[in-house]
Amino acid sequence: MPDWKAPFKLYIYAYGEGLGSALHQVQIVNDKPYEGPICFISRQIKTTEARCGALPNTPDNPSHVPANAEPKSPIGGINITDVGTEFFEEIRERYKKDKNCNVLTSLLDKDCKDTALANSLDYI
């Protein structure tokens, strides 16, 4: 189980045929630090997506790299980001304020097939 008070590491990757990410955390196991996955997601790029271009390399793009910057990792490489507890607290607070998010989380969390709950969404 994750320790919500400890920082996380987010690994992201993309390559010609797929993309994914893994959320890791360093935890103490038998008095030794051990970095392990908390969750991961990965999928193959769809044919229609492969025909589209990437986001423009502008400052509003989360992966923006200035033209004169030294690249941190090669194309197709892995990017590592430390994610602090403030990030997850902010996400949880925003989830609580959004009715549709609460309904979707309930549907996914319980592997629920409750059509009445699904129909209570404001829009889809």
C-alpha cells in the first residue's frame, strides 16, 4: 500500500508504438529502502493517433523543452519526476468537489454496474 505522506516518483515513457507511466514509491522493507511500483498503466498507440502530430513544443505543453536546453533524456527515454504529497492532496480535494468525478470513481472503484449511478452523471 502506498504511504500518502511520502513522496512518489512518476516514470513516464512514450515510443513509436505505445505510451505509459508508472507511479513508484520508496518504502522500507526489512529495514532497507526499496523502490517499487504503486500502479502503472500502458497502452498501444491507436492507428488514428499514430497519424496525428505531437503537441507543439510551447510553454503551455507540460513536456515543453526550450530550443536551447540540454535534453534530460533521449527521445523514447524515461522521464522521472518526484511527486510530493501536496500534489495528491490537491487532486483529492478537486475530486471531492466534482460530482461526476465522484460518481465515476465509485463506478470504477467497486467494478460497479449500477446503471442508476451511471445515469446520475450530468453529462457524458
